[in-house]
Amino acid sequence: LAIVAFITMTVYLRTRMHVTLTGANYYLGSIFFSLIILMVNGFPELGMMVLRLPVFHKQREFYFYPAWAYTLTAAIWKIPHSLIESFIWTGLTYYVIGYSPELE
């Protein structure tokens, strides 16, 4: 994630704010790329979830615990990882791309 953030910082490097259609296009492109990167980084989790399904179904068959308990704990464990990932991305790219002109 950090390597892609550094590449993004060099592609969308801003030295000053541009109030033109081209400048707006660059900002929208960088926002779109950021959203796509953060979304694609979550795809490996889908494969791990599919691998855990047989165990989940076996435990559900024998009434070990309800489905909401599995789902709730899995979601709670993923929240800190997602927050850390987005904070790292934002911390590395926010000021370099130029979303906030106060630090110039």
C-alpha cells in the first residue's frame, strides 16, 4: 500500500492549486484512483472468507453458535485493519496531491 501511495504521490504531485478544468480532472482522477485502490485491497479477504465457509457450515449444523456471532466478530475484527489502511493512504497522499492548500 505504501509503495502504491508513493507512486500515486509522484503521479498527482501538486506544486500549486489549479482552478481549471484540467486541474479538476487531476483531482477527480486521484480521488477515483484512491477509492479503487482501497477497494481492491479488500479483495483478498473474500478468498479467505470462502475458505472459512466449510468450517462455518459444519459448526452451524451442530448448533455450536449462531450465524450472527460469526458475522459480527468477523466484521469487528476487520474494522481496525480497514481504518489503519485508509489512514496510512490518506496520511501519505493527502497533502502531497494538494487536497489541502494550507500547508504550502
